[in-house]
Amino acid sequence: MGALQTTPLNAFHRSHGGRMVDFAGWDMPVQYKSILEEHKAVRQRCGLFDVSHMGEADVKGPEALKFLQHLVTNDCSKLFPGRILYTVMCYPHGGVVDDLLVYMRGADDYLLCINAGNIDKDIAWIQEQARGFNCTVVNRSADYAQLAIQGPRAAELVQTLTKTNLGEIKYYHFTDGEVAGVKCIISRTGYTGEDGFELYCAAGAGAALAEAIVAAGAPFGLELTALGARDSLRLEAGFPLYGHEITEHITPITAGLGWVVKFDKGPFIGSDVLKAEKENGSARKIVFFKTGDRRIVRAETPVLNAAGTVVGRVVSGTLSPIINEAIGSALVDSAALKDQLAVDIRGTKLNLQLVKPPFVPLKKN
């Protein structure tokens, strides 16, 4: 086992009382004071996350767009400078390599944001697929710190630290600017379902930017928030997490992400398999559920039909601090969805109530 990787905010987390854990090879805080309170702060006020462990890559060159159209499922031709696209990239068999954000900075100039646990795999995959295209793919992950400020008061807080008019930045748009005197990409995105921003800055400026946000945050009820709350917030919003709702064995169609798969743009990696799955129907589907009970349904718990036969498995589970009951997602045989589904929690049968997420009202811009 090698040493854990650290973000530029590692000393910041420790000085602010972060409880550190190994997260996909990174030394990261799972909580500061309380996952419950951090979660509620983001839903009601605002929270500050360190997401500097996420990866970034530049894709540049005359055929950058042509390459991205081949690489990912969504239609990058719809982008324009300042616009962001959520998409996935797939293997030829249709399974997901990763989900990612594509930022268009200008003609032939794109920035990709990829998942922390997949950086090496993703970069190798992207560079391999780029062969034969007149473009370059450069791993920029070590160059950036990335902070997320999320919640209904996030925009108010960040506006006190920047001259950029944040009201002009729409959801899934970005601009360049300064926040607390630090040059940033100011991106109106996030992984909580709330309004907010993700700020990309030079790695060496990340800690100073975080301290400036904390110093300005008290009037807005800012809380430092960590991985525990990030996971419960994203599940409450119904957002997928790689390794859970999407994997190399779970296609975007199976995962309910058909809206990011655009067949009319032309062929892309995995398009034939995905088109056949869409036309013929998925053998399995990702579904979201709640139980009416506070006992958390852990990942890998078998999902049972009315006869007690195993027809799937839970892929994510947590307690929603907002609705105060267990919520989760499961990969289930499509044919079983007409039945009442249930799980067995230490000898107690709990029926699953299938829900179309989000589980709570959200306040995105």
C-alpha cells in the first residue's frame, strides 16, 4: 500500500478538526462535527467542501470537438464558451468508464472534470481513444484545487468575495474571475442538488481561498462539510456515484441516464450496444427507494420479490436527514419491478417504496 494522496487543503482539514479517512487512496475528511448537521446546513444555509481530489484534463486542438463526440455519449456540439455539459463515457460493451463534466473554454479548448478514484484509469483511457485525432489530452489534476460552496445561501456568500456578477452565471455555466483575490474558474455546478458554485483555482492558492470563505461565512451560517454529507446529499438528490449506480457493468441506459445519451449526433464508443438496449429494453434497472423506517439499508443487501426470491441488490443506502428515513438505490431485474420489492434487515422485512428522485425539494438556480 502506498502513501495516501493529499489535496492542497490537507493541513486546513486537520486544523479545522476534520476526521480523516482513506477515500479511494486520498486522505480526506469524512466529517468535521456531524454528518447530520453538515447535511442540514447545505440544505438550509450553505456548506464548504474540498473537492480538490477530483481530476482535470485539458483537451485541445483542431479535432477536439470531433474527438469528444466520439468519446462521450452526450452531444458536445451543443456547447459554447462558458457552457458545461454532464455526460458519461462508455466502453464498447456499453458499461461506464466514468461520468464527467465537459467545460468549453473556447474553440478547440475544453476542460474535463473526472472522478477522483478514476483519474489514472480515465486519463489512460482518454489518451488511448484520442489516437488518430488531431488533439492533445493533458492531465491537469495536480494543477488545480477545487472548492464547492453549496446551499441556498451559497451565492450570497460568494458574491461578497467577488466582483463577478454571479446572478449572470446560469446553472451549468461558468466564467473566469477572482474570488477573495484568487483567480478562479467560477462554475455554477455541484453534487448536492442545491444552488452553488465549484471554484477551480491554482493548487497553491486553495488553502488561502478556503480560509477566506470560512472567514466570510459566519453571517451565512456556513459549515465545513465533508465526504459523509456529500454522499447523503447526492443520494437524496438522486445523483449517481461511480462504483454504485454506474459501473463498467452498468450502462447509462440501465442507470436511468438515457437523457445524456444522444444517438442522433452520430456514432460514439458503445453507441451500437446502447441503442440496442434502448430499443429492446434493459434487463435490469437502477431504481431509488425509501422504506418508511430509519434503519439504513446497506449496499449489497439483497432485494427480494414477493415470493422471497432475490431479484437485485442495493447499490447505495443512507439515512436522509431531511425526511428522517432510510433511502437508497438498487439494481433490480426489470421483470421484477411489477412486484412489491423488499429487503431483510436483521430478520425484519422492509418493503421498498420506489421513488423518482429527488427525495426532497431542491433549490437549484
